[in-house]
Amino acid sequence: MTTEIKRIVLYGGNKLSMMFYLGIRKYFPHLYITVVYLYTGFINIPDPIAENAWAKISYIKYGDYDTLEAVFQGNDAIICTLDSKDTRYQIGLINTAEAAGIKVLVPTHYGIDVDTPILSKYSQRVDIRKIYRALKKSSLKYIIVAAGFSVEDFLAPHFGWDFANNSVLIHGDGTSVNSFTPIADLVRYTVAAVLRIDEFHGRKLRIATYTLSVLDWVAAVEAATGQKFLVRHQKQHPPLRDLKKTNGMSVAWWRAKCEMINILDQGGGLVDWSPHPLDNSLLPEVVPTPINEIIQKAYSLAHK
């Protein structure tokens, strides 16, 4: 029997939820969306997407699984967009989704392939393996999505890019190859796989739009913008005591970025490492975003 998907919950209420919402409205307009904004108490909740004929907004406190179950009822699938919240929230999500009669769940991951050997050296803020085990024990159909680095996150100052001044600071020699995916492509691949869940249930979906080194990115940026970039190299990233003073970000945020810089430098961000090829060809309905388009967008934002 074919699993029919008509109603999707975006569980998180953050920027990634917004990107999934916009992508679903553009590429999958037949789907009804529920956006669940999670909050801990006395904090500012982000501006919600307005409710309309194709979307509903719910505000749920972390850990309020009774209310969450009521919101989930009547929906078919959940795409979790939690910002690497700790594992227990996603274990609770799995149990609640199952109780509510949800058919499909995609847990937060989307990033580096957890089977890449280099990751044994680094901490995992979300233990995807525990989540994977919990999913296997449940009645839910599921997909684990690994998509490498977010292009939008990579083409940013904290990874050394200074588009305003046409320069880039590279940590290491810049020759290690990693996988990268624009958020729009991540959304399309993920939702397309959910709609074909009977084919993809229980597997890890390895996708990547670009597989490049940082030096390859420099060449692509120069070609797309017509500008020559000043390239500087730094053997190691700055220490945390310096990083945490910038941009008003927390120490935890910078520690995660330093970890990603190390992985980027050593080529640990591959999702197509042997013997696991990319799965892009399994979803031919998704047309990847041209690299020039994504670069020109990042460059134009820096020159507004």
C-alpha cells in the first residue's frame, strides 16, 4: 500500500523551518504545512509565518508532549528542523509522533555524514546514532539525510569569506574536498524523498550539489563575480578566546564553528566517500541550483 503524504509538520520554528516552508510552498504547493515553534519560556519567539489557507502555526514549550501530540494528529509527516537541540528532544519527538499516528519522520541532521571516519575525532551535539536506533524500534517510516555543508553557512565571514573586500581567509591549504548543498536543494531533496517514502524508508540519503575544495570555491567565486580575490592562509583557526569576542555569538556557537573549520580543513565533510555514492540520481525530479546563482546571491547581499 502506497504511503500518501498530504500534510507535513515543520518541527522547530527557526530559520531552517522558514526555508523549508518557502521551498515547500514553491515546489510542492499541494502540501499543507504546520509549523511548530518551540520555546523554553521567557524568550522572544521568532516572527511567525502568517497562518493562511495552506499553513498553521503552533507554539509549544519544549517537553510539552501532550500538546504536541494533539498538534501532530491528522498530519502525515514530520520534518525536524531543530537547531541541533540535544538528543532527548528528538527521542521524545519520535515517541510523540508515533502516538499521534504520524507516518514519516525525518530527524534533524542534514549535515556531515556521521559515518565519515574523521568524525570520531569530534563531538556530536546531536547523537544521530541514538536517534537512528529509536527510529528503527518505532513504527515510523524514516529517512536520515546527509548533505554536507550548507552553502549559505559556508559562504560567510565565520568561514573566512569577506565579499565586501574581495578576500578570503583559508584555514589550512584549502585543497581538502568536501560536500556542499544549498538549503533550497536540501529542502527539495528531502521533501521529494518523503513523498516517495516507500522507496527510501530506512536508508540514509546522501546528497550533495557541489563536491569541491575551498580553493575550488575561490575559483568559482572569482568566475561568478568577475572579481579577483585576495587569498590568505592560516594554519589553524583562531583560539576560542578570540573568536567568542566577535559577532556577539556564544562560546558554544563558536566552538561548533571551530569544529566545522577543522572538518573542512581535513576533508571530513564528504557524504560521497567510498563505498557510498551520492544518491542525487535517485531523485531526478530535483534540478540542483547552479553554482553561479548561489555565489552571486551571497556576493550581492554583501554589497547592498
